[in-house]
Amino acid sequence: LACDPKLLVLDEPTTGLDATVEAEVLDLVRTLRSQTGAGILLIAHNLGVIRSMCDRVGVMYAGKIVEEGPAEQVFDDPKHPYTIGLLQSLPRRGRRKGERALATIPGTLPSLGADLPTCVFVDRCPLATDLCRTVVAPVVDLSTDGVPRMTRCHYPELVSTIEERESASILSSTGETVLQIIGVSKTFRQSGHDVPALVGVDLSVADGETLGLVGESGSGKSTLAKAILGVHSPDDDGGEITLDDHQLAAQTGDRSTEDKRAMQIVFQNPDSALNASWTVRRILNRAVKKLTGANQDETDRRVAALADHLRLSPRHLDMKPSQLSGGLKQRVAIARAFAGDPRIVVCDEPTSALDVSVQAAILNLLAELQSDQRTSYVFISHDLGVVRYLADRIAVMYPGRIMEVGDTDALFAGPQHPYTEALLSAVPSVDGEPSTRIRLEGEIPSPANPPSGCVFHPRCPRVLASGICATTEPPMLEASLGHTIKCHIPPDELRRLQQTPADASLG
């Protein structure tokens, strides 16, 4: 901005950010656009962000713009098969894994440098005919009333007839508690000061269940995940973590082979998680041998079975990670996590760097693996739509504390903790649905100097005028069976208040 640009290019400016910070960044972009008059080229795979921010949208595939036009028209009435495929891949309007698997686009993106003489999307297109394979797709002018719009397709008038591919629901059921987190606290020592990262966390995960963990950066999600895995040990007298009713050793190195095998992780970035110099086969071979102690014949059999289950071809097994797409790399990372038939898999933002069609395939895969093997997930994500689709229950964290936990449907239906309410209000809708945004003042507090009373009270839009929020730690109140909220405001009162804007302090 120092050079007073006429064009500002923003390349994935909100990827990896939580909903409230993302909303603040987008507010800043809107302000800059208004104040400077600069044009903005926004590159993003979050379609909700694109819908909320952009006047016009260009959809790219294999190096070509396949559709371009006013944002509202492109989202509400797409005219290219790829565009509608992207929109159908989203977990929209509260869809859950138990209702229907997400739609995906069959096939994969062409490799760089591939010869694509006619239509770039022909091999994946449900409308493709011999014409598409022999004649270059024309640029069709769809402009109306002087508003320019185009698509690159032989059959734009048929795009609206493309129905979402039939997909079965992914059945899931939960059983007895497999993981129990009891009063876990973790304090770090920094510059001579105690910094509490976790404070008395109580959670449980059932057999075959997905527990979603949400909250702003700095809320303690990753610290809790590392405590579960034994990377960080809880404080002395700082609670315990049990697996199948036996207490886990605090550190990974002190855990038995069976316990290590039972708990695995899928990281956000497979590029840094996978050994770049090894083939996929060698990566999976090592995981199987280390976790199961299998001989070479048994290892080969298990690797082949893993690859088949994860839809990795024999060709993929002999490739290195750099030769794979982002989605295939994440499949390899998931295969490695499942090499020892784990009981619990921690998924730390596993889809945040993926486009929506690949994201849908990975979410379906995780749900299928869970259904087949009754694996439990602790699923960390900033994408609340993704969490809503996959999670059976959700826990909301704010500086090391659980502020709300409950069944996914109950949590979204409300009442919600005021912090949860603010998170949900900040999510941009790909459907263009209006929402009342709750703007939180200030920053998430430093764990080194947390506020007294309720840790959320300095930012809370519903802080009580009586002052109790600033002086007294709130209780965990039951909103419904299994749904609890850490707040001084009774759940029935929260429900009533959340029907109206949060614009006044309460008595």
C-alpha cells in the first residue's frame, strides 16, 4: 500500500485463519478498497469468502478461465460444469455425514504441461460428448443488460440439468468412551513467567465418534492435541488422560507400543509431514513395520490393502510426494496414520489447504474409514461448515478452557455460548444468506495474563451489567442433555437473547 497501488493482489489471505480473524481481515480489505479505490484481485478456495467479497468471479481450471461473471449470477446460476461441481462439493446448509456423502468431481486435475487441445474439463465432465473431445470449447457470451459474462462450454444451457451425483449416507454409530481427558492442565514457563495453555480441561471421545475442536488461534486446540498424543505432558497434578480405562503415560516415549499404535495424527500440511526423498511405498512400509512389527511379506500385504482402501494405485506407491497432488499427498498421510489400525486419530486441519472438491473427497474418506473401522477422531478445524459435517459433538475452546461442548445439531441450534455465537456469525455464506455479524472487540487474551472471572468477559457482547462476569468464574450449565455452556447467563435466557441483536449489556 506504500506505493499507492491501483491493483492489490491477495493470494489466499485468510487460509488457515479462524472465522473471527478471517472476518476481521475481510473487513480490513473492504475498508482499504473503499479508502484507496484500488482494484482487488482475490485468490481463494473458500467460496464463502469469494461470495461475500467479490463483485465478479472468474473460475479457473487447468490454466484457463472457464467461467466469468457477476458473483451473484455465477453462484446462483452457474454455466460451466466445473463451477457447479465445485458448488455441489460443499457441505452446504448444515449437511451431515449421516445424511449423505458429499458430492465429488470424478478424476483428477490434468498434470502440468498436459496436452489439452479441446476442452480442458472434458475427462471429468458429466456433459461431455464426442463434440467436446474433438472441437475446442467456444467462449460463449452470456452478457445481459450490458453486464459482461462468459463461459467456455459447448452446452451451457444444459449445466442447470446436472444433478448432484447420488451418494449413500455414511453410517456412523458411537459406543463406549474410548478416550477420557480429566482435569488436564498444561503450563509453560516463558521468560520467567508461568503461561497456562490448558486449564482444567474435561472431555471424552466415544468409540467411533468424531469430536470437533474449534476456537481462535491461541485457544489451546493444538496444545490439547499434543497432550493427548504425549508430545506435551500435563502439569504435575494437572489431570490425566485415559485410553480404554487405563491411564496413559504423560510422554510418548513412556507409552507402550500398543498405546502408540492406538493414537495417530494427520497433519495440516502433508508436504512437511511426509519424507520428500522416500517413495509412498517406503513411507507406508516403515509405518506398518514400526507400528505392527510385521515381517516383510505381511508388511507388503498390509501396504497393498491400505493403498486399495485409500484409493492409491500401484503407480502412486512408487512415486515420491512431490509427484502427487495435494489430495493424494493427504491420502498418503491418512494411510500412514491408519497403518496400525488406530483407535484415535487426531486430525489437525487436514483439509484447510485443499480446494473444495478435493476436500469433499477427503472428508468422505475419513467418514468411510470411521464407519468401517470404528476409529474415533479428534478433528481440529477453523472451517465450521466442515466441522458441522463431520463431527458428532463439538467442543469450543477459548484460552485453554472449554467454553461449550455438545452434540453438533444441538450446538448449532442453540442456545450458544456468546463466544460460539460470535464464531458462527462470522462465517461467510456461499448461498448469500444474510447474517447478523457479531464483531468482537479486542484480541484474544494472552495466556500469561488471563482476565479475572470469565476469560471471555472483556470481549463478550452479552456481559452482565452486575459485574459478576469480571469477578467470578462461570459455572458449566446444562442447556440440554449432553450440551453444556460455561456462562453466568442461564441457557433459557441465552436462547431468548440470541433472537435479538447483542447490542446492550444485561442486568
